[in-house]
Amino acid sequence: MRIQLIIGAILLTTSAVAQNVVTLDSCRHMALRNNKELRRAETDILAAQYQRKEAAAAYLPNVDFQATYLYNQKKLSLIESDALLPVKSFNLASQSYEFNVVTNPMTGEPIMANGQAVPRQVALLPKSAMTYNIHNVAAGALTVTQPIYMGGKIKAMNEITRYAEELATSMRDNKAQDLVVNVDAAYWQVVSLKAKQRLVQSYVQLVESLHDDVQKMLREGVATKASLLTVDVKLNEAQVDLTKVDNGLALARMLLAQTCGLPVNTVMTLADEDATQVDVLATLSPTTMDMDEVYARRNDVRALELATHIYDQQVKVARSEMLPQVAAVGAYHVTNPNSYDGFKNRFGAAFSVGAMVKVPLWHGGALSAKVKHAQAEAIARQLDLDDAKDKIELQVSQANYRYQEAIKTHNMTVANLAKADENLRVAQVAFAEGFATTDDVMTAQTAWLKANSEKIDAEIDVRLCQVYLSKVTGTLQVTH
């Protein structure tokens, strides 16, 4: 009865009107909303979405426009000086055109000069007629390129970007689950230390009550100075423990605030911190689990599977460089001077259409080596996935056994606490009746403190084992 009154008094003194009361779910939501790593992961998802759009655009034609302007210092001349061109006359006898040359009237043979026949008539081609003004040159082209067959590269790249987007989402979800586990650990650490603070305060009051009783007995001559000194030492130890718990609680609150993305000096009152005990589900989980279902729920396994798919598609991308590539090309050209009409200083335009075929023939074995390298990477990713599954199976088994052990430990601490309460009550009654010493009472008090502390630890351990087991089995629900 005396113990219950003491605990009740402590609870009343610590149940002041609290402001900013938060629940575990509230802490989770704050952490998910404020965590910078998750915000970075969201950005990675957005980047993957844009990459997917970029890959999808490869199916569509590329339309480009290019324009060029040049200023040239000199004009363009096709000949260095005026030119004289020989002309032909029609020969009725041969019914063909022949060069009109000067002939020897005696022999009728062409007169030669410098090894060439001397023409009778020439046409003057002045240099000015073959000189063009290219001081200002402008050109433009509108080009359309439509891929027809790229060796399967476009399809593979679209698959890669789709898998990459899913991979970014899985990584984000996995980080969110890790964050929830950290928030739960910080939250229940505060609850645990707050419970231990109340416990140590109760213990200090028990020792103080014993100290008062021993002082009275010393004044009456029924106790020794040594007994009082022993109780003094125990009281000092209890007060030191209370100071450590107070400091630990303050640091735990800072850690929780930081984990939630808040300033470390944020004052929060947790919804569970004033509870006399933490409600736990004292039932054992199944000893066997369907690992295929666990693999299907695990975000990290999904991420490894996606990475395997990505590297399989990388093999196709590397192989596409060994295959022919076909594209259709169309262009509309504009030039000034007009290159289609005697280089007149005005714009001229024309269009052209065609096809482009690229066939790799020989690259010193580089393309083949690139394909084999991609295949080796794909095999490595598959081995990583298989190894991860083996480790996850062990991880799940360990988490399951840890959870069962935590529940058994909790049930034992409940039974031990009941015995410690009864032992302390008996020791206090015996001490009051003069049948027990101060050492007997302090031993009972220490055992009571230990039993309560172990029960608090066991309650929190069950909670943490629950959330960890749900994470490793992929059943932890996270709301973004």
C-alpha cells in the first residue's frame, strides 16, 4: 500500500498539463515529411521519370534547325584572268561539230603553237563573269531524322528507364522504412527513460523514507550510526542514478526531435510517456514464414531484382551497337547567295530526302568485349540478388527468434516484479516489527528497482522487436 501511494504521488507530480502532445504516428509523419534523405529520394524519382520521358522521345523524329552567317573579306573568282575559249563549227561533210582552227593553205594542216592548234575564232570569258560576291553568306537547314531500326537500343533504353523509376521508388520506400524503425527506437527510448525516471524517483523516496526511519531509530537508540551511514550511501547512489536518468532523458528527447526533423531543443510530450506500463502484444509470432512472400514484400529485394533487369537490358544495348542502324532523313536548305541560281545575292531553297544506314564491320573486337562485359555485370547482379535472399532468410529467422525471446523475457519480468513487490512489502513489514535489518530492506529495494527496470526494458524491447520483425518481413506499413 505504501509503495502504491508513493508511485501515485510521483504520477500526480509529473502529470502537469502537457503541451504539444505527440503520438508515435505523429512522430513518424513528421520524420517522413522532414527527412532530407527522403526528400532527396523523391528528387531521384522525379529525375528517373524525366529520364523515362527522354527515352520514350527516341521513338519520335528529331527536328533540328541550323543557321549560319559568314562574312568573307574577298570575292570568290573561279578563274584567275580573262579566258579565251575555242569554238566549234558544223562540218557538213562529217556531220559533226569540229574546232575551227587556222590551217596551212598549202597543206591544209592545222597550224600549231605551243603544241596546240591555233583556233580561228575564240569566245571571250571575262573574269568578272566568273567572280561572285560572297562578302555576306547565310545558310540554313531544317532537318528531320526518323529512327527506323537502331538494333533494339531504343526499346532497351525505355525498359531501363522504366526499371530505374521503379528502382528509385523502391529505394525511397526502403529508406522510409529504415527511418520509421529509427523513429520508433527514439520514441520508445524516451518512453523507457521517462518510466525509469519515475521509477528512480520512487526508489529515491523509498530510500529517503528508510533514511528517516533509521534516523528516528538512531535517536531512540535502537539503531547504529553505521546503519545510518549505509543508508546515506545508498541514498547518494540513488540520487546519482536519478541524475543520470534525467540527463539521458534530455538527450533522448533531443535525438527524437532530430530524427523527426525538428530543432533539437523542441519540447514534445509523448502520448505514451506518462503511461504506467507499455501495452505489448504478448503472443508469439509464427515460427515459420513463406520466404517467397517475404521476398515479394521486401523493397531491397525488389531493388536488387530491378537492378538485375536493368543490367539484362544493358546487354541488349551493348549488342545493338553490333547491329545495323537505319534512319530516314529529310532536310530543307536555304542559302544566300543562291547556290542553286548562279550565286545571286538572294535566297534560294531546296529540299532533300534520303536514308542513312550504318553497318558496323570491324572494331578490333571492342564491341564484342563490350557485350561480354555487360553480360558479366548482369551475372554479378543476379549473384548479388541470390546472396541477399540467403542473408534475408537468416535475418528473418533471427528477428523472429529475437521477438519470441523478447516476449518470453517480458512475461518473466512481469512474474519477477510481482515477487519483488511482495518481497519488498514483507521486508518493510519485518523492519517495522524489528525482525529485519536495514540491509534486508535495502536489498529488497534494490531487487524491486532491478525488477521494475527489467520490466520496462522488456516492454520496450518487445515493441522494438515487433517493428523490426515487421520491417524484415516487409509488412511494415509506411504512409508517405
